[in-house]
Amino acid sequence: MSSNTTAERPPGLAIERLCRQALAVAGTGTLAHRGDTVLWADDTLAAQLDCPADLLRTRVFHEIVDSAGAACLRRQGEACLAGDAAAPIEIDHTPADGCPRRFEVRAQRLDDADGPLVLHVFIDVTDRPRRHSLGSSIRSLFDQIIRDLPIATFIIDRHHHVTHWNRACERISGIPAQQLVGTRQHWASFFDEPRPLMADLILDEAGDEALNHYYGDRWRRPAHTPDAIEAEGFYPNLGGAARWIYFLAAPLRDAGGKIIAVIETVQDITERKQVEATLEAKVAARTEQLATDIAQREQAELELLKRYAELTELNCQLHDAQEQLVQSERLASIGQLAAGVAHEINNPIGYVLSNITSLRGYLGDIYRLFDAFEALEGDRPANDPALLAVRQLKQAVDFDFLKEDLPALLRESEEGASRVRKIVADLKDFSHADQAQEWVWANLVNGIESTLNVVNNEIKYKAEVVRNFTELPSIECHPSQLNQVFMNLLVNAAHAITAPGTITITTAQPDPEHVQISISDTGCGMTEDVRARIFEPFFTTKPVGKGTGLGLSLSYGIIQQHRGQIDIDSTPGQGTTFRITLPIRQQAPDTPPAA
């Protein structure tokens, strides 16, 4: 070249001249550029491409070869200018002579006073051994497979540059491959701002923390490919439509196991998600309907249980009413019997008491007569046979003792007969057989005393009865039924005492409308289990044949009939207290009762 031509060239071409000369000697074509038009191309390259060197210098550097290799040459040049290591590439070109050629193109960045430039070296490898052609064929086949896969697929190299962006990817993203291949802009298909995709995270060997940061709980590692990552996500504007996307990314390794690239597939699962949503809606509706059906069935079961409970309660009430009726009939029969017995006993007792009174008077007359006879004895001679016979007879019958004992016998007989009369009166009072089964006003203390006289034989050998009575108003009640309650409680208290003990009866008026009777014993007491069942019909703690289990059940029914309440305090080993609270009035009377 002339010195003038040399002087017109940009600064730094001395280096280029040396390079061209060295490469010309090596038999390789060269060109240099700064990212656009060719700065220079040597004659060797012009001969290889069958294109004049001056014409080559008018073209953009990657347009000097066929379009199939132009994209690869552009990516290589741009990578070099960016300072990245550019791997050798192989491109095919058919010159004007029609003979296809294959070139291995290597690139190197150089820096001069005007900045960086790229030097490409074209090595003609058309005549390389067949194994190179086979490798190239395999690579072409791989590229074709990736390009034609029906699943959207892209590959990035270890520098995060897109090397493959297949047709399915173009369709789903709406971005052509030529716009992304060789760039790091693959994120732009999915997001508005730069951020790593799963392929980038695998390439960077990012940990779970980074994956959680970008994908939350939507990612996982497949069991069949542990070093791969899969995830799902919703993208409102992917390729101009809202889509659900399934991603699967896996590393590509070299023979030494080093990651050299990452392949990622993108599947549109929007239709599947819509079907799932429809199914979930149907399942939710069915679940709601099932829950409604279950609730209705449970409601029906509750209603049935309620009806059953009501029927059971009515049955129990009927049973209690029957028991009370039986008891009332029994009490009425006992009352009638007691009234009849009392009537039959009362008449002869009246005779006895009347005769004892007359006998006491007659006996007084006899005693005065004896006194007169004894006064006459002083006038008789001491040896009078008649007097001696009388004195002998008086001594034989122990007349002095008879005279002293007869009045005592009369008193005891009178007391016994009076006691029988009192028992008969109490028996009549206890049974109230002479009264109709109507509400009457009665004094509870009198009823308790009558009941104590009736059950005295059950109590007197086991316990002392302590009376803590206060003045109570008369109450409206069925006296015979309440006496039955008192009798049941007193007899049970006596049966609960095994050693000599105490039964305490206390009366009180807790408020103006009620009276209260407490019956306490020092017996064996009750456990919680026994207390819970004490008022159940036929429940008894007594040995077989010693109790029917109806006494306290009937007592509870009688107190309930009187609109009262019966409470229990019991401590095992210490004793039991039954506390009965009764209203004074059962209904509003027309006139106040007599005290």
C-alpha cells in the first residue's frame, strides 16, 4: 500500500497491518470492525468468500456471509466488543462460484487509540476430516430439534446469552428469535423489569433463599431430576394474553460436570388451570351441598333425639305418676286400715281407762275398810284365834306389799293405756285417713312429731333424736304425703347409722315465702356416684330384700308435687343432710289461714 493510503487510515492501523500480514502468511482470511461496517478485510478473505475486498469494506461485518451464519457472526462480534470471551463458531457460506464452504471463525478484541475493535479470523475447514463434519451435522440436528420442538424452549450459555429460542417460544412470547438470540434480554418476555429467570438462577448456582425470593413457595425440585427446578406462575400479559405458565429448567454440563448452559421449557397450562378451577368450583359447590345435607341430617337427628328425650321424659313422668298413684293408694289403704285399727283400739282403751279410774276409787274404799278392820284389831285379845288367823293370812299374802304395790300398778296401767291412746291418735294423724286428698293447712312440726312416734321403734336403738325446732307457720300441703317423706328420711337415717349416733331435725324459715326442714345423721354418708343416682326409681344401696329403691324416688316426687326442692349434703364416713324447702302457699287463698 502507498504511504498516502497509509496516512489516510485511522490511527492504530499499524497493529492491523501486522496482524493482516501474519494471518496472510497463515493462509487465513481476516477482517476488523467496531461493531458495524467492516474497517478492513484482507485479500485472503476476499478470495475465500469470492467477493472483492473493496466490496467487503462497504458491508456491515456480519452481512458478508449467508444469512444462516450471519446471526452467529453478529453474536460473536457483539460479545467480543462487550468484553466477553467469544467461543469459536462454525458457519456455512456459499460463494458466487456455487461451491459451499465451511469456516471456523475466531474472534479477538483489540484496543487502539480509537477504542475497541474486533478481529475475526476465518479458517477454511471445508476439507477437515469427516468427524468434524459429523460433529457439525449433530450440532445442526440438535439446533433443528430445539427449533422444531412443540414445547416452548430456550437455552442460555454460561454467559447468560440466549443461544436458542425456538419457534414455540416465539409463538408463546410474541418475540422472534433474531431479537433475543445472542442477548441477555430473555427476561423481557415475562417481566417488565430485569430479573433472573430460573435458568439464570441455575446457571449462577443460586440457593433456596434466592429461589424463595423470586418464586416464593411456587417452586420445587422434581424427584426424577434433582438438579432441575420447576415452578408455576400467572402472567397477565405474556404474548398479549393472560396465561398460566409451567416452567422446567435444567442444567447442561460438559464431560467434566461443569455447567456450560441451561435449558428451560415454558408450557402454557392456562386451559388446565381453568379446568382445575371449574372442577374446584364444582367440588366446592358439591362440598357445600354435602355440608348442607349433613347439617340437615344432623338437625333431623337432633330433632329425633329431642323427640326421643321428650318421649323418655313423658314415659318417666308417667312411671312416676303411676308410682305416686300406687303410693297414694297404698297410703290411703294404710290410712283406712290405721283408722279402722285406731277405732277398734280406741273403744276398748276407753273402757280400760274408765275402769282404771273406777278401780282406783273402789280401791280407795277398800283401803279405808282395811284401815277400819286394823283399828278393831287393837280391841281384840292378843291370843284371839280369829285375830291370829287374820294376821297369819295377811303375812302369807304380804298384805303390806299389796297395799303399797296396787296403786303403782294402777298408775302404770293408766300410763300404758294413755300411751296407747296417744299412739292411736298419732297413727290417725300420720295417715290423715279422715281427710280428703286436697290441699290443707298443716303444721309441719306436728307432722314430724307424729312421724317420730310411728317410727320410734326403728330409731330408738340406734340414734338419739335432737330437735332444733323453731316456730313455723302452717303451710298448704298434703300432710300425709309429707309425713311419708319424713318417715322415709328418718328410717334411711337410722339405717345409715351402724353405731349409736345422732339424728338432728332442724326447722327454719329462710324467707317469708318458704319453710325449711333439715334431717341430718351421723351415718356412713354417700359417695358422689351414689348421690348422683339416689333419687332414681329402684336404686338402693341396701342388701337384696331390705329395700325397694322407691322410698327416696317417691319422696322426690312428693316434694316436686309440692313445688318444693330437696337437696343433699353428704360426706363419706361423716354423715348426710337432706334439706327440704317448701312454699308456704300452693295457691292464693281467699282468706289467710289460721295460725
